[in-house]
Amino acid sequence: MVGALVGKISRWALDFALPPRCAGCGTIVADVHSFCPDCWKGVEFLGDSGCSTCGIPLQATEQATCGACLARAPRIARTRAAVAYGDLARGLAIRLKYGRKVAIARTMARYMAPLVRSDDEPILVPVPLHRSRLWQRGFNQSALVARELARTTGLRADPYLLKRVKRTPALKGMSLRQRRKLVAGAFKVKPEADLQGRTIVLVDDVLTTGSTANACARVLQQAGAGRVELVSWARVIKPMQLS
Ligand SMILES: [Zn+2]
Ligand SMILES: [Zn+2]
């Protein structure tokens, strides 16, 4: 008990002694888990803007929901990302992925938390890695973010609810069709999970086409889940979509 107390005090002393640094460039800032004014200017915060369903920036002719979502409701009922994928967003994602930086996960969670709706007490579920990749890297970066997001929102995170049973190659440069084919059958829900009617919020670091998240949503719904949403740190947005 004394040991735990000493640990707490020394952690507090460390927090106190080290001034908070910008998550982008490392200069000293006033507030923990934030950005300096220069980095702040370089980040495009997406927040709750865009299509009410898929979150893609809306065209001038569209109102709350984009034409594509109106024509065919996507499997994921609501997709949100904190920032648009750019230099700074990528830098943070890479440092998290290869450095197990809890402080980075905390910074991401800080900007993702306002995008999580907690009215129906969703379970936060990170997009899983295949065990071979988990073994190489030692941790799942999305699980780190989900844990910090759970701390911030008070919601429950379950990093073991979904399992990646098929190792998929990097999807970069592949067409949507190829991606869908590769991730089909890649995920499984743990057999003892009781998801009947539950809302699930998938947590990911970087969202590109959404085919991976879609495959996750599919098995969750097959296992009885109700609504599935997705909150990610960054989202790749094509320049043509930013008008
Ligand atoms: Zn900075
Ligand atoms: Zn949409």
C-alpha cells in the first residue's frame, strides 16, 4: 500500500515537474495533451461536421445526410473522425503505432471523446490486429486509444470482443472491391459475448475506405448487436471532397 502511494506521488511529481509538450512538435505548451498554435493551424478538425451518417464533407446541394447514404443506408450508422489525415495526424498515428506512447493515445482520445455519444451506453471496441501482428508489435494501437477513450468517457471498452482470425495484407493501393474481398471473414466475435441490441462504437486510429470497419460491423450485427458506430482519430479525405 505504501508502495502504491509512493508510486502515485512520484508520478504526480513527474507530471508536475515536466511541462506539457505539444503533441505535434514537442514545444512546451500550457495545457496537457494539446497542440501549440503553429501545429494547431496545420490540423483540420472534422469533429461532428459533414454527413450525419458517414461524416464525409457535404456538397452544397446536400443537407444533413449525403446522397450516397440516402440512397443506401451504410452498415455503420454513424462515422466520425477527430481530424483529417495530414502530416500531423499521420505523425501521431505513426508514433503511437511503433512507440506504444500512452500520451499520444491520450491526446487522440481527448479529441475523439466529444464524438462518442453515450446515451445508450455503447461498448467501445477497438479494431483488432491479427495475433501474428500483435506478436510483432506487442500491442494494438487502437486498443490503447479505446482504453484512453473509456477513461475519458466513463464507458466500457472491450478489447477482446472482436478477434482478427485472418491475417490480411496491407490494403494500401487496393480497390474497394479488392479490400472487401480480403477482409471478408477476417473477424469473429468472441462466442460468450452477449450483444443483443447493444450499441457498439468501433475505435480505430486511421480510417481510409472503411472496408475493415465494415467487416467488423457485419460480424457484430450477426452476433446480435444493434447500432454500430465508428470513431477514429484521423480520416483520409480526398482533396476533391474538401470544398
Ligand atoms: Zn507544435
Ligand atoms: Zn453520408
